[in-house]
Amino acid sequence: MLMITTSVFQEPTVPDTNLSKTTKDDLMIVLGDAGVNYYENERDALLKEDLEVWPITFFFVRGNHERDPANISTYVEQPFNEGKVLIEPDYPSLLFAKDGAV
């Protein structure tokens, strides 16, 4: 299953779907302005913890309302679908597209 949403900016909502039917193998693409790395403090961590428990994997395309994860020391690069993503090991189902690599 693939779902797409945009500009959620720290207020995550899921497109009209039944999450009881999704798994971490399903992908929700968030097209910019998620605000996941916006505050650079505990607020960001709380949002990531909330998102991590959802039964879906998030694929973020960075917008202008978050820091570039390539510039955050807790992110590591890993391969994804013939491209590269950035993840934090504590939040393995929150994938950020690496600029220019996916």
C-alpha cells in the first residue's frame, strides 16, 4: 500500500485509510513540510516517537520546514530502492530522501 500526503507540519494525519490494514512494509510518502526536524529540541523527538509506533513506514521528502537530516549527526545513510535515504537508528521507520539520491 502506498499513500501520499503533504505539508503536515507537526500535525500528522493519515489520508482516509484504515491503518489496521497497514504494516511497516507499507509506505506513506510525505511531500515536504513535515516539520519533523524543525524545532531541534525535545519536540522533534516526541513527534518522531509518536510516528514510529504507527503501523506504516514514512518516507519524507524534505521541505523548508525542517533541517536537512544530512546536517544532523544522528542520521546515517542507508540504501533504499536503488537510492539512498537518511535514518536515525532510534526511528528506523522514518526515512528521509537524501537530496539528489532518490
